[in-house]
Amino acid sequence: MSSSQTSLIDLQIMWHRLIAVVEEQAQVLLRTAFSPIVRECGDLSAGVFDLKGRMLAQAVTGTPGHVNSMAESVKHFITHFPLHTMKPGDAYITNDPWMGTGHLNDFVVTTPCFKDGQPVALFSCTSHLMDIGGIGFGPDGTDVFMEGLYIPMLKLIDQGVVNDTLMAMIRANTRLPVDTEGDTYSLAACNDVGCQRLVEMMTEFGIASLDELGDYVCDRSREAVLAEIAKLPKGTWRNEMVVDGYDAPVTLKAALTISESGIHVDFDGTSQASKFGINVPLSYTTAYTVFGLGCVVASDIPNNAGSLSPLTVSAPSGAILNAPKPAPVASRHVIGQMLPDVVFGCLRQIIPERVPAEGTSCLWNLNVRGQTRSGAGGNYGFSMAVTSNGGTGARYDKDGLSATAYPSGVRGTPVEIAETQTPLIFWRKELRPDSGGPGRTRGGLGQIIEVGSGVDAPFDILAAFDRIDHPPRGRDGGHNGQAGYVGLKSGQKLRGKGFQTVPPDDRLVVLTPGGAGIGDPRERAAELVRSDVESGLVSAENATAVYGQAR
């Protein structure tokens, strides 16, 4: 099929096939990954790019922080490894936070795809690796070099031959050498499958290049997003939100400007970078900011270079949302995942019916590690991120979602998996009654989690929690969500961030925050109150206090 003969129907079918190709790519990664946070929770992304470095399609499986930052990382690979130097069987790797996805625990692997001896595309993927050395997956580092093994842009595979020196370096710099090596090969393997499926698709449709299809995907997507933006009023709206930070509160301040050419979010006025690892590279700031915009403005439009192009972001260099190297960034998700809420605060001033109230937002992962038994544990012991979450904010005409990871989208780690991978016992994991903010529509519930050691040995918690001192805020008369809490069952309160130890004769108690409510709770009908009591959203004894006259 020649370029001039390609019909719009063919282009549309090929576009859908591209999405199917990258979804299979992601499923290969999901099913072959070693780390539970990938194979059980879906903390990954996968996509196909044209030779200009434009993302043409992303897998439905994946997280916004990964895929929207990976969308820019491929251009860095092309800069370091020009297309004319690439050979069939090559693959490249980095975990550079400023050219990858924001911290060292994410490996990005990019693979050129060849058809009839000519490069036609690049496949890229990323996933979270549980341990990459250093002080571990927590916010205590004071520069990026403390946080783990730093891999610059390197060739992982050279015409089918694995870089054994690099793999030996990776194995030697992690507490989980088997998992980390396995995850690296999993990333490379999923790209290979993507390449195979793309060549099959191109052969089926009789095309030798993705140029025409790439232009079609990007142009149509950009036009669709601009058409949605054209429906909005033009101007600038501002919002700010205060979150806990590490040792001092952090102010996130945004100015959102809507114009004929797109939407720009400027984070001027945001707090300066922290001494500790809660800083955010601009790529990750951009990723979650444009995701928040896309959810409200262009939720039905596929995510690719074209749909992302009208959405732009800036932040002053040196701010916590544009922290330069070598700032510590291991827990960049704690701040970065708050950004959709910040953007929503701007948008609710013009389209409140499309915007939720504030929610927990950042993941409440239990980053735990320790020895497998008293006095032993081999050379490495265990290390795991048990993914958990709180409630989302109320929606304009619906309640928020309970125990749901928004905006990251990752699934919670099953207790059964956590207990088989570690010597920990989960004594409680249940919804937290009354934690969602009351309102005409109420916030989703958080969780109660209680964890103890199953052996006569302590374990460590690398805490990276937020919304403890500054809970999600209600709007239009809705109440705040309940604040989070982390402590010991014996009564000692723990810090929301930082390395701490749980004794073997005690238990870790975590209460994840609830989402905030929208509107006066008294507007909630009595029938809904009874339903809330019956479903456990609110306890019977608190119904009067929560809903007042509505009951």
C-alpha cells in the first residue's frame, strides 16, 4: 500500500493496532517482571515512538508518572545514540532521573525496531525496581548519589550480546540481585515483543514507514485537544496547596493559563528544593501536571505526543518541582502526585462540575525491609514496597473512591503476596470508617493497616507519607478528609517521612487519609445516610454528628 493510497479508515485501524501492540508489550513486562510492585501492582509503562522521538501510542497498562516522563526520555536516547549508529538487536538503558522518569528506582530501556534492515520505530518501557542500592527507597538521602546506583545512557545489549559488565555492576549494587537482574531482562524482552508485533502489523498493511501514520496520530490528537480547549474560557486562574514536606511544609503554587494555543501551568512561587529526597525533576512534574489536565479537558483522547503538545509546564530552576542534579529525588512521587489536585484547584474555578475535591493523592506505600529471621537473613534479607492508598476526593455528582490510588493508578499489593515475599504478618487491612470528608458528595475512605514481624527480628519502615499535617481539603462546604497517621500499636507516633524501626514485639499501624467532600453535608438525603451506615462508609454512632439535619 503506497502512502498516497492510505485511506483514513486504514490509518484509524493502524492506530488502534498500534495501541494493541504496546498493550501486548506491557503485558509481557507485567507477566515476566520479578518485582511485586510491577507484576502485582502495574507500576510500569510501555510505548512506541517514531524515529523523531514522538510517542505514537502508550499501553493502557501503566502509570502517568512513567509514561508521560518516558515520552520525553526517548529523545534523550536518540541524542546519545543517533539513529544511524543503531543496529538490530541493540537496546539502551538509563535510570538518570533527569533523562528518565524521575528517580533511580526506575530503569528505562529503549530498543530500536528494524524492518527489512531499516529502523522504523523505537520501543521504550520503564518499571519500578524495588532496590537499586544506596540507602534504600526512602526520602532520607541528601543527594542523588546516596540513593543508589546511577546508570548513565548506556548500551544494555549490543546486536544481541548482553553487556555483562553492566549487568555485573547492577547485580553488585542491589540487595535484591536476582529480582533486579530479572526485571532488567524483562524490560528488554517486552520491547522485543513490541518490535515483532509492529513488523507483523506493517507487513500486513504493506507500509515501509510510520511517517504518515505518525503524522496522522499526532495531528488528529492535537486537533482534538485544541478543540476541547477552545470550549473553555480564556484567562489565568491560580491555586495553591500546602503539604507536609519532610522537615517543613511545602507550598505548591500554580498559575494556569488557557489560550488559543493550549494550556500552560506555571509553578512560580512554589517552595524551594528540599534537602531531602522529596524533590521532583521537571520531567515528573510535567508528567503528572499534564495528566491532571488531560483527565479534565481531554479524557477521551488517546495519550501521545500530539495530545500532550498543547499542554505545557514550567517551574523555576531550584524549586522543589524543578530540582536540578544532584538533588535527592527518591521519593519524588510524594510531591509529584499532588499536582493533579493543584491543577484541579485552578480548573474548579471555571468548570467545577468536572473536577473532584482533593484526595490522598500520593501513594501510601509501606516501604519495608529487614532480615528474614532472627540473627540471620543471608546477605540481603528482604525489601519490598507494599503498595497502599487512601481515599480519593468526592466528585461533583458522585462520592469519591475508597482505597484507590489516584492519580498513579497502581493496584494495592495483595496481602497474600506481601506475606509470601516477606516475614511480615498483616493483622489488619480494612477500610477506615468515617475517614472520608462528609459533603453533598463525600470523599472516599482510607484504610487501617496493622503489620507485625513474623520472626523474632525488627523490620524497618522507610516512611514517605503525606497528608498527615495537611489533610485533603473539602470545598463548597464539604468537610476535609481525615488526616493520615503512622505509629506503633504500643502508642508511639512515628514520623511521616524517614527511616524508622518497628520492634519485633510491636506492630506498625498505618491509617491512610480519606478524600475530601464537596458541598454541605446536610444536602445529603436521609436515604443516602442510611445507605452509608449500612455499607460502612460512616458508623451509626457518628451519623448524627457527620450529617446533622440530613439524618
